[in-house]
Amino acid sequence: MVEVAAEREGPANSDPARLVAEVEALGARLARVREAIGRVIFGQQAVIEQSLVTLLSGGHVLLVGVPGLGKTKLVETLGVVLGLDARRVQFTPDLMPADILGSEVLEEDAHGRRSFRFLRGPVFCQLLMADEINRASPRTQSALLQAMQERRVAVGGEIHALPAPFHVLATQNPIEQEGTYPLPEAQLDRFLLEVEVPYPDEAAERAMLLATTGAREAQPVQAMTGAELIAAQALIRRIPVGEQVLEAILRLVRGARPETSGIEAVRRHLAWGPGPRAAQALMLATRARAVLDGRLAPSVDDVAALAEPVLRHRMALTFTARADGVRIAEVIETLKGQLG
């Protein structure tokens, strides 16, 4: 089978045995990470997996679910377990860009000299929780665009680099309510995955009730560091991807575009489809999922498993399709059926 690597012929890729050992060591470390998260977050295995896949891929995640499902608790737990500087911003209609990025203040020293000093906002962290991101105005939402894409912000004509690693974990309520502003397509595309947070099953909810209403509540413990996460992200990019997986990604993404798709349902129901960033997301996310699962290389099954969280926020139904009750998930299932 032909192998394709993100960075070809680098010194780190020249020793397959060393690469295998590093991947196995990372898999063991990630098993401890998942165990530490599982002590605090009950059930929601798919949500935990997809959130870790996003962080290992170096991306941002949009968590969508009704209130009270533990989205905030998950982000707080990830910050502790991964050893990251985590901060939370509650997005509201009156939130301003300076409340996120920071602002310049005029100061006067003892000699009467005046100068501007930049006061950093909460975006200068490693893990930023943007809670209910769709409640802020488009102007404030757009303040995160540069930070999410370039890992830096521009304030007062000066460029300020953000800490590494830097990830945004945003939450959003799927229920249409007054006072919300839907995220623009350009910003949605910056999220590597859109993760749906469902209700817990009965066993998980039972365990949650017993663990969180007693005299003592389990606290998360650190199982990784920020430096180790950066090293893991670099290692993920070195994992080889088989030609079969590469072709599956291209077939899936290109088949989701009405202009180039050979699938009648796509041409009829979609107004627009995913761009190249979706294929890039799948290339990274399938590698991360394989390592989380204890495997040394991704498979077509990984592509199928990640198709919905990667694609659903990068596609839009036509007005006619929405009127007919067609759902994005149904279109994605049709696309997955073409993978074989």
C-alpha cells in the first residue's frame, strides 16, 4: 500500500521503529488522559473522544447541546487534565471585542510622561472556553477569527502572539432563541469539528447522580502538560496515511460539493459544500483518532466516523431541502455510503 506523509523524508520519519515507539508511548499517555477525564465526566465517550481528537490535531471545537449536559465541566476538566492555562468567557449581547482581546490604556509615570500599555484580555491563554458564543454580536464573534486562524491578535496596530498551544472550545445552544446571532460560515469553518453533545444514557446519569451529590465530588488530576500536547500534535502530523484513506477523504469532501458531486441527493439538496479545509481536518483527525484507539495508522472507518463532525458545519441545505425536512445528517450518510 502506498503511504502518504504530511512531511516527507524528514529525519524523524527516516526511522520507522522510532516512530512506532513514539506513537505507542503517546497512545499509553492518552489512555491515562481518558481515564482521568472519565473520573469526572460520566458517559459521553464520543464527545470526549472527538474533543481530544480536535486538540491532538491542533484545532478548535464547537460543542453543541442543550444546557446542563456538562459542556462547561468538560472544558474545565480538559484544562486541568492536559495541564493547560484555561479561561472562560461568557458571551453576551453586550460583550465587546476588547473584553476578549484586551485594550490599551494611557498611563502616566512619576515624571509626568504618558504612554500606552496593553492590558491582555482572556484570549491570552492556552484553552479558551467561549461559552454560548452565538449570543455575542457579529462584531465580537469576529474578534476571535484572527486568533483562531493565526494564533495572534492585532490591537492598536501591534501584533501580539498567543501562547502555545492555543485552542478555542466554544459552546452553542441548538435551540433557536431570541438574542442569538448565528455564526458566519467563515468562522464555522475555523472549527475543526462540530461535536453534538447528547443526553447521557441511564447508566451514566445514575453514576453522575451518585458521584456529584455526595459529601465529596471527584476532582480532575493532571495527566499531561502543554509541552507534551505540542509534541503530540507534531507526532500526529508524522503518522503515515495510506493511499486508500487519502482517496476516501477526497471522495467524501469532493462528493459533498454540488458543483462536482456525482450524487443526485447532494446536487439537489445542498446550496454549497465543504472547502479544502474539511479535507485537511479529516487528514489530521483520522490520525489522531487512530492513536486514541491504540492503532498506528488511520483507516477508512476513521474517515466514516469523523465525516459528520467534520462536514456538518461546512455544508448548507437549499431552502427547498429545508422546507422538505431534509437534514444534513441524511446527506452525510449518503456520502458515507460511497466510501465502500
